[in-house]
Amino acid sequence: MVIDSVRPTRNHPQLVWCVALLVGGALADLYGPEPYMGLPLLAAAPIVAGALLTFRLALCLLVVACLLSLGLDVYLGREMVALIINAADIAIVGVVALAINVMLYRQRRQLVRTLDVAEAAQRAILPDLPDTVGPLRIAACYEAAMAEARIGGDLYAVQDTPFGVRALIGDVRGKGLQAVGTVSVAIGAFRQEAEHVPSLVELAQRLDDALSRESERRAALTDSEEFTTAVLVEFSADGATVRLVNLGHPAPCLVHDGAVTRLDPGDRRLPLGMQLPGMGQGAVSSVDTVRLPPGAFLLLITDGVVEARDSRGVFYDPVSGVLAHRTFKNPHELVQALVDDVKRWTGGGQQDDMAAVVFAHGHPAAHHTPLPRL
């Protein structure tokens, strides 16, 4: 076969069940009060094998079941007609089970190919971030709420532009394929406009225009309103000064020397895609500026972090979490600590997509292993 990986690989528990059926059938045939009591169990073994085991193991179980049936009938002195009928019954059932095994294999192979295409498409929309961009060290993680998806409605992007390193983190209202479509529009608009627009305020306006058009188009098709909360970030040439525009998104955090400071925006602004008539450039009026001290980290998060709840329904707060009690050598270590702390807080559950991006300026203090996407 072309794709062996779609075949079941862990056969031990299933094989035990099949063998147990064969043994049970043999014992029922030998010691049961009526003849042929073991035949249903002997016939059931190939069916279970066809559904759960590989084709070769299922075929082996079928042969064993037929031989066992013949051996039992000979041992018990049954007539030749009974021998043939019993073996034929098991053989027919087993052939049907093998046909089911082949159909299941083809379905698995088609599913694997579909997932491969979906994985490639998602990677094209949201590729892995490099470890360094310009003067900055970077780490990121992404956990989609849907286990079978690589991305959902959260997004991030980092780009080195003529105006400094710029970054975007955001959260699209909604989930599923519709949210992923909006993610692709937002990231595409950011990558295009970040290279040419000198002002962070104007960049926010350009993104708002692009997502407003997308929202209007989708509203005409689905009768649903869409918007995207976001934070736009711009670093100075040396990475020490950070400019922020927050558009209805959870505030970034400054992590430094065991302390976490929430960088709340000076002005409250509407999310992207919710531009009101007549607001124009006034939708984004100012930029917040902060310093990134040596050894400090800038943490960007989505609401999947701050809206993660424990068993009592209490929301997670990164300011009072594990980040406030530790120092970190590199962004990867910080991201891993955050992910682990959120999982500890929720008990392993996940209510929403969750993304985090960490920045630090300067050269890494020690070698690190890149954090895999989750």
C-alpha cells in the first residue's frame, strides 16, 4: 500500500480481544450443552479483526478461525457436511470483514491526504516564526480550540520593515473555517501594508479598511457581523522602544525581573472591522510608547489566555500567575512556562483558541531549543 501509516499500528489490545473470542468459541464448542455453541464466537473473531486490525492480521485470524472450526468438528466427530458448512460460514463472514478492512483503509488514506492538504494550507496562512527578527529574539505558541486544527480564529505575524520590526496579534470573532478566512485576510493585509505605511496609526486604519470590506462581504453572505481585536506593535531600530496600538484586544504584558506589568492602552479603540461611519482616521488617534529594558520581555497574548477558567470559573491572570515569580533566560522558556501555567489553571481543558508571542531585544544569553507549535 502507498500510505502504511493509516493502518492501525497498536494492535495488541485488539488482538487480545480477537484471541479471547477464538478461545471462548473453542471452549463453548467443547463444553457447551448444545452443539455449535462456539460457532458465533469463532465467526465474531474475524469481524472484530477486520474492523480493528491490519489486513494481514485480520487474514491470519480468519485462517486460524477456519482451521480451529475444522479441528473442533473433527475432534467432536461431526459429519463432513457440518465441517464444511461451519468452515464456510466463518470464511464468508471473514471475507466480508476483510472487505470492510479495505474500505476503512481507503477512508483513512483519504482522510490523511485531506489533513495533509489542510495542514499545508494552514501553514501557508500562519507559518512558524523565526527565532530572531532584526534585533529581537522571538518565541510563539498557538493552540487551536479544535483538536484537529492547527489554527483557528487567533492570528499573529512579525515582519522586519523599513520602519522597524512590526508585529500583529489578533483574535477573530467566531471559530471554524469562516474565522480562518478572516485570519488570512488580516495577515495578508498586514504583510502588504506594513512594508509601505510609515505610521502605525495609518497601518491600523489600513487593516481596519481591509477587514471592514471583508466583514461587509461576509455579512451579505451569512448575515453575521465580524470583527477582529488586535494589537499592533512597532519596535525601534535597537528594539528598546516599543510603540503599541491596541484595538479592543487583551493588553500586552511587560515581564521583567520576576514582575509582570500589564500595558493597558491610553485610549480605548474599536476592534478592526467595526469602523463606524464618519470616524475615518479618528478611529485610531494615538500610539502608546513603552521602554523595553535589557533582560525584559514583551508578551502578546489572545483572550484564550486571559479567559481561561479554573474549576471555580475564575479567569486566569498572567500578572499574578507563574510569570510573576520567575526569571527567564529566553523567550522560549517564558512561552513554555505560560502554556504550562494556563493548562495547570484549567486542569488541561481549553475553551478557546490561545496564542502568545514573546519578544526580547539583544543576543540570547544561552542556547535554547525552539519551542514546537502546540
